[in-house]
Amino acid sequence: MDTHEVRLAKLDGRTLEMQFRDKAASYLGRIVRGVRVVSVGDLADELEGVLSEQEWDELLRIDELAD
């Protein structure tokens, strides 16, 4: 039973992340105009040579990044 609960919790977390990615503008629109979710891969070229190794490690742990 515990295994199923853990798997369900992970699935719930992934679902929430996908909903946030798809609806970031709706969730944050009153606070931030024109918000969009950005993939870390899309920023890689711009940030190469700017971030330290530790900063890269931190960036790669981010679930969602909004611009």
C-alpha cells in the first residue's frame, strides 16, 4: 500500500507541474504580465560561461522557470 501511495504522490506532483507550465500566465497574470515558462535548455547558450558549476547544479534542480 505504501508503494502505491508514494507513486500516486509523485504522479500528483508531476501533474501539478504540468498544469503550472500550461497555465503559468493564468496563475501569475495579476502579478507579472507576459509571463512564460522557459526551459533551462533554451537558456543554456546564454548562460554558458556566466554561471559557476554550483549555480548550474542549482539551476538544473528547478522544476519550472518563468520569464
